[in-house]
Amino acid sequence: MVYRWRSRQADFTVWGAKREPMSEVIKSHLFEHSQDNVSQEDPGVSWECPYCDRSEISYDEEKTIQNFKDHLFEHEDQFIESSTHVADDIDRAGNILVKGPTDSPGIDNARAHFFAAGDIIILITTNPGARLRLLREELGSWPALTVVLTTKDNPAADISGLDISNVPIEIVKLSKQLGLSKLGRTISQVLEDHGNSEGKIVVEFDILSEIITKFGEKPSFKFLQILTNQFESADAIAYYPLDPDSVEESTISLINESFDLRVRATETNFISEPRY
């Protein structure tokens, strides 16, 4: 679970495991929306708080601006919520695009965060060994069920050294020649097989950039429209790690609308993108 702060001025939310790194993001956001309250004229810089009668004037611009940010944060600190989950913002059912460099600390933090919300974990990935090891390390114990769908040539070898002898886990080997329709039907069958099981389903769709590269923009977009509806109908939380540098900006703009929520994952925080 993490802390959450929602802006009262814009469609902006930040989540974080620790308050201090969050506070810097919050301060920058508040300052961005309060710059009309700053006056920079010779011989100094001044500010007036939009929420109270506090003001300041000084020759030291950097220090004065920082004081303004700190003061703005004092008004907002009380609105930081605790014990929240990113998926709370979509009522714990739907689709979340998570942007960040491939396998970066931010993306791995997102994985751990979403894994923690699941009783049944479905991993759709080309790297099953790394995902299962992270799952085991971060949760401390295995979920009620883990299902892995992968095109890895030898998934058993990829997870060698990981003791799964008594672990409830299913590994589905996918053909690398699999088309979008067959992939969609396979995922649908997995959801059908486990949709009536007790507990929350969490899905990591870790092959979004590969899908876009292999099949192109428009087919991938149509596939996403069907896939996201499937996950939502199953009352699942589905998240999609994506390195923005791996696909064209125009493609990202197109697929953005397929998701209920879009966040940027940094090493310390998750930061929302505008919904509209």
C-alpha cells in the first residue's frame, strides 16, 4: 500500500511508498499552478499565498521560491492519504498503462505494487524467470495461483533454481508465430478457467511493445480494445508496462484511450497522466 495525493487544481495524482519523495513532486505541481502569485521585479522576488495572508519578499530568488513551495505544501500535507493502491482509482477493476524504461526500478516497483493486490496472478511475458523471481521476492510467499503465458523457448530452463515444486503455478507455452486472434482466445480461456475462483485477478501484460512492433499500430489498437474489455469484464486489474521510447509517440497517443488510467513510474513515485 502507498500514500496518495490528489491535486485540487488539475487532473493529477501522485502515489509513493514514502512521503518525502512525494512531497517534492507535490511542491513542484503546486508551484506550477501558483506562479501568478509570484512577482519577479528588480530589486527582488516576492510571493503571496493564494490560500492565506502569508507573503514574502527577498533578494534571494532561489531561496524565496523554495520557501513558497514549502509553504504551499503546508496547506496540502493534510490531504495526503495513506494505505491506498493505484488500482483504487479504477475501483480495482480495469486497465492501467504504466510508462517507464524497460525493467527500470520504477517499473519493478510497479510490478511489486500490483502483485500485492492479487490472489491470482497472470503473467503474459517473454521473461518468465525474472517475473517469477520478483514475484517471490516481493510478496514473500506465492499467491493462491500463478499462471504464466510465454513464448520463451524453454521456460523451464528460464526458471531453473527457483523452487516451484509445491507452488500452484501453470505455465502455458505460446508459439512465437501466434497471431493476435489466437493470443486473445488463449487469454480469454485462461480468464474463463479461473474467473470464478475466489480472489482478485491481477494481470501483467508485459508484451505490449512487442505486439506493437510485430503487428503494427492499428491491429494492436483493435486488439487492445478487445483485450481491455476482457479484463474489465473479468473484474481483473490489468497493468501494461511500456517503455515510451520503444514505440512512436503517435502510437502512444492512439492507444492511450484504451486505458482507464495512465501512470509514469519513477524510482520513488507513480505519477498520473491526465485522463483526457
